[in-house]
Amino acid sequence: MQNQINPFVSFMHQYDLTTADYSKIFDEHTKKIEYSIDTNINKKIIEELSTQPRSIIITGNAGDGKTRICRNVYDQLVEDEFQGWPESGIKEIVYNNYRIRIIKDLSELRNEVIVEELKKLQDTLENNFSNVYFLIAANEGKLTHTLVKYPELNKLKSIVIPQFISNNKELEATKEIKVYNLLYASSSIYAEKIVEGWNEEQNWSICSDCSSRNKCIINSNHLALSDKTTKNRMMRMYKSLDMNGKHMTMRELLIHLAYTQTGGMSCKDIHEASNSESIQALAKKSYYENFFGNNLRPEVFEEIGGIQEFKSLDPGYISDSLIDDFLLNGDLSSNEQIKDTHHTLFGKDIDVENGAYYEDVKMYRSNIHGDNVNGIELMNKWFPRLRRKYYFESQDNKKVEKLIPYRHRYDFISILHRGRIEHIIKIKLVDGLNTFFAKRMVYSPSHQLYVSSDSLLVHQIIGLDQVEFHIQGKNETIDQTGTTLTLKVQGIELAINLVTFEYLMRLSNGGMLNVLREHVEILLNSFRNRLISLKKQDENILQILKFDRIQGAFVLETIEICDGRDSVVDIEPEDDDF
């Protein structure tokens, strides 16, 4: 065996901001594609242009892969090898008996050229015999501005702009033009494709003959990310972004995952690591440390899109007594399965410094320097790292969620995955809304929705059976997974993402109003105001929420106003004792 240099590790470095030649990150600077992510949008566009052609506009953020799709279309439909984009940024190809005019980035063109090209596109709509189709990659803002500014493009505007707000699925697309918005593609779907593709065994077979394999943190990261449990836990992190309406571009995903896998290390760095200090440095480059940007320089941390969001989900700084007890004492358990699990997770691998954690635990237990000194050192050095490792690698699928600030994330993911919502969850969401509207704990035996103001005046009462729940399904054509749950009352909708779900579920369980409130307050207040406007107040009936000492919460009371006298009638009796 001898030291090996894995060319795939070198390939991943082109996306690593700590080491990369930045020009390689951008598709327009590449003539030869070394690696390609197979996306459904990409397949769909190629299929349409090659079988039932129509003009296509691709929008999205810089780095979403618009130019790469244009390039893939060229490679699939043209026999000649791609020689790079012309200076104009426009390349026209011939396929079968029609032409496809490819504009790799409309935003790079001069305004007069943009208007000219869009007029040509519009002209194809008016010519039933045109054999020219357009494939245009465009920034949505620039394209919208141009279509709105120039009246001569009104027909094109009427077709294109409505598709920007259609979420790529609700609007019946025109036969002539289809808009694909890459902003609606789910980051978790693309992240999973990258992780699976990068960790195919063929990319790592050379490592089996490497003399540095036992101390190689890069290969250790590969083995971990090849494991189904670890990969799925990582995808939960990306799904958390999706479920909060956050979007990572394809470029950002490649950059983030390249650093996650290599930590900026090369094969040469691994070979040169020999002493104990080098082993400690390598251990800090484990995938679960890299994923959250630990040990990154501040200026690089800020450059990697999405990593700031992941930092707020870092399991390393969330303590759970049972999990922490397992981390510290699991090797002493009388249960052999627990003991074996502890040894498997923390006993011998390079990321735990080849058993150094066990040695430090022994020192702590032997009380050499006193419990306080050894305990503090143990906690500071090891526990954040071991909690992260436990989150990604433990086989206990539900328990690991205790290390995430979203206590109800597992329930939300389950709803979206199964496509159904349990009755008890519906009750809790309505109870949470009642608490938010009244700003007090509300008790409703039949779990009705009380549309109340802060002054406790109830404007409308809605039965649970009148509240509709719609779960967003997958849209595989555009690489989109379900991310939201919609609550609907009399045509008024409330889109519930992960944060909103978490907030309402916490309120239903007696949580405090101020936690997460700043993230959802405007949304929930707007929903309440729209519900209030639906119904006119009955002048002879006054419904209020009043504190009930027995229930320890606010309950509904109705005041009937008749002949100048008020009589109080409880429409929800609290017991059968009349």
C-alpha cells in the first residue's frame, strides 16, 4: 500500500471556497463538464425541445443552474462538441426541421438587445408557421422590468408574468411559452442527488489501497455520508430550509457540500498528518463539524450561502439530559446493546481522535485534577461534537429531534411526507390560533376557532369541521417537494411553514407568546383581520372571552342585549350540573 491521490477529492476542491480557483465554479467558464447533477427540470426541458418544441424561459437566482441547462440542451441536441459561448451570449442551433435560439443569460445583454430579442420571441407567437423556438435564461427582476417598461411587449408580458406567480403548477401554461422558475426547486432534493452522486463507491475505490486510509478524515466523511441514516438526517436539515421558504442555489449547495465532505483538506494534507496534534486537527474536519461551519474563518463563513441558517439548527449546543447521560456514561450501561452503540459511535474512529474521547472520560472519572476541572474540559472539548455526531448517526429516529430547536419538526415532516394530518394536530393548530388571537390561554371544549381581538371580543366562531387543511404535494417535474400546510377558512388561507407550525404547536401546549413571535406575527394578524372582515357583528349579541378559574383559562361567554337589559348565557356549559 502507498499514499494515493484521489482525483475525485481534487474535483470537489473546485467548489471549495477555502481552496478553489473561483472561475471553475461558474459554468460559463467551463468547456468540458466533469460532473453533472441530473435534475427533472433539466430532463423536462430537453424532452420538450426535442419532441414537442415550444419556447422556454428559465428564471431563478444566480447560481441556480440556468446556464448549465442551456449548455445541457446544446450537448444533447447538437453532435458537434461545445466550444464555449460566443461573446454575444446567444447561440442558435438546428435540430430536426427547426431552430432553437439559446440565450444563456438575458440579463448580461444590453437593454436594446434584450428588447430586440424579446420582440423576436413575441413575433413567433403571432406566426403560426414559425420554426424558431427560444430558450432564454433570465433574471426574473430584469425580465419583468423590461416587459413592463416597453408597451410593445404587452402580449408577451400577458403570457409570461402570470407564470412567475403560479408556483410552476397551478397555472395552465400557454402552448407557445413555458416559464420554469428554479426558485421553486427544493434544495433538499438537489442536495440528496449531490450527496448520493459524490459518494458512489467508484469515486472512492482508490482509497482502499491508500496507506493513510485509517487516519483519513475525508474518507471517513465519505463512509458516513454513504450511510442511509446519516444522509437522511442531513436531508432533514436541508428540508428545514425548504419548509421555511429558504432557497439554496445549486452553486451554493455544491460549495456547502464540498466543504462538508473535505473540510478544505486535500489528500496531501492527510498524508502529511502524522503526530497527535495533526490527528486532532483532522478530527475537527469531520462532516458534522464542517456542515455547520465550525472552524471556518469568519470571512469564508459569510461567503457560503445557507450555512448561517444551518448554524441556528446546530445540535451541538442543545442539551438533553438523557442524551447527555448517554454520551457520558453509555459505555457503563448494564444494557449490552446500549454499551455496543456507545462504542460504535465514540470508540475508535478518526473523528473521535481514535479513542481519545474514552481516554478523557477515564481521566474525568479518576478525578485526577478534580471533578470541576476535568468536567469543564470534557464538556467544552467533546460534548458539542458528540451531540452533532449523535444527531447524524444515532439509530433513534425520534430522539435525535430533541437536539433541534424545532420541537415539532418531526411531526411537520411526517405530515408532508405522508400527505395527511392527524385529528389531534388539527386541534392543536386551532388551539394555538385561539391563544395567539386572544393573547391568553383559551379553553374551547369543542375546539372551535374563536376569531377574537386582543380586547377579547369574539368576532366569529368557526367549528373545527369548517376548517380545511391542505397539504402541499410533490411536484416532481420541477424537483419540488411539499413544504407547506395550508389552513383554509371560508376561502381565507393561512400558509403554514415550519416556523408557523412550531409556533402554533407550542402555544397549544402552553408555550410563551414571545418565542418565535417576530417570525409569524404579521402573517397571523393578517389572517385574523381577513377573518374578522368576513362577518358583520350582530348588534344583539356580544361574545367575549372571560377568565374561568376552574379551567384556568379564558372561555367563551355570550351576552344577549334585549330591552336595555343584559343577560348572560353560557353557550358552552362546563359541566352537567344545572
